[in-house]
Amino acid sequence: MLEYIEIADLSECQRLFHGRGHAYPELSHVNVDWFSPVLLITLYEEVDTDWLEQQVQGLRALIPECRCVQVQYRCRPMAPTECLWGENIEQITVYEHGLKYHITLSKAQNFGLFLDMANGRRWVKEHSSDKNVLNLFAYTCAFSVAAIAGGAKQVVNIDLSKASLAKGRDNHRLNDQDLDKVVFQGVDIFKSYSRLKKFGPYDLLISDPPSFQKGSVDIARDYGKIIRRVPQLLKPTGDALLCLNSPDLSEQFLFEQVRQECPDLKFIEQLDNPAVFKEAHQGKGLKVLHFKYLPK
């Protein structure tokens, strides 16, 4: 694994090794992330303890700045995390594109920031000046932080989890951003379109849904419900950033949903993922597609 790791600027959080893309057949069960000063190994299968210890020692030698190596066992119930070496650090402030985000290790399966979306956040930062932005499935509001940093006049964050939105509010405070420009709505997107319209119309709509949440979202079934509402939410010539992170659904799924539900959305470009997120098969990883709403 170590021979495949290419290190960029260690001041920025990043994935160092992406085995889940199946580009490295013998290592498809392993990811390695850098949340300075913590190295996190994520395992999707059980491994030999000697092999794991070898990786710990190799990573420590590769990155002397590391103060802690942790492992998350995604192959075990509740995805427990344990410290393999060094300080047991759970709360971290990380940096990405000059912005700060809170990371919490060991408490949940996800830590507060999805590293494969780094280019999407950069794009939002570069395309939000003076815009009214709708951030659907906001989670901890990383897109919102990027949009405000890019000069957005308002961002409306929608997520069913009020706890996630509270962490998003903390992320804005961490960056000394004006909370008067940020709206937090802990509601069900599919039952609260009137609430969404209240703060519109929008210049930019961001949709980054989970693939599946029991009792809430099945994106194969539900994405069309979002896309058909675009005419009620977006201004003419407004932008839509439609994201899809299901390995079972390709870009063609999104194109077909747009064709069926809102053909006035015109495809502009697909954003590249960070280079480290190599995929053996096209369409399995994160898909981020930029459309523009051009009604006739």
C-alpha cells in the first residue's frame, strides 16, 4: 500500500490511498486519510494484525508529522474506531482550500467532511459570488462554508438532521463567517418544498444526497422528485450542481432523470474528482455534474 501513496500539501486534509476504487485489486478493502495530525486507516475487511502493524510503522516513517494512527473497522457493526499508535485524538480542526472544518473521530461512521468532494467545494467557492444558494442534504454545511467564502449573499441549508446542521453552524463560526447570511432548516426535503421556495428563487442549487437512508432517502427512487422541482426553485440561467455517490448508479442515471423530469436543464460539465480517487470502473465513484437551467 505504502508504495502507492503520493503526498500533497500536508497542511490540507486529503485521502492518501483509495483502495475502494478497486484500482489496486489486492487492496480494495483499504483507504488511508490524513486529518492532520491524524492518519486514519479505514478497513472494509478484516486484516492480519501483523500486516496492520507494518502499515502503521510505514505510515509513521512516511509522515513524521503524524501524532496518531487510528483505524476504523467499517467491516464491523457500528464501524468502531480505535487508536493504534500515539495520542488518542478525537476532535480536529482541518484545512481545505484555506477553510476550516471540524472533524470528530470515533463517534460515528462519517466524520464531518467527505474528501472526494474537495473539487466540488472548490467549484462552489469559485462560482458563488453574489448568489443565493440552496444547499440540499447539507450535512455539516461544507458547501455552505465554501459558498460564503466565495461571496454568496445567502445560503439556505436543508437537512433532516438538526444535529448535522448544528455542526454546520459551528463550521461557519470556525471560519468567522456572517451567520446572518446563512439559513438552517432541519426539515424533510420531500415534504417541505414550500419551505425551500420561501427563501428563493436561487441562483445555484446544490444536491448531494446520500444513496440510501432508511425511511428517508432512496436516491434511485427519489432523485427525480428533486429534479422536477428545479423550475420552482432556480432562476432562469441558474446553475445546478447534481451529485451522485452511488456505486450502482452511473452518470447516465442522472442524465436520464434530467431528460425525464426537467429537460430545460442543460449539461455544462462534469467535475473531476481528486486524482487520488482512482476507479477501476468508470461511473462507480462520485459523480458531480454541472447543469444550467435554460427554460424556453
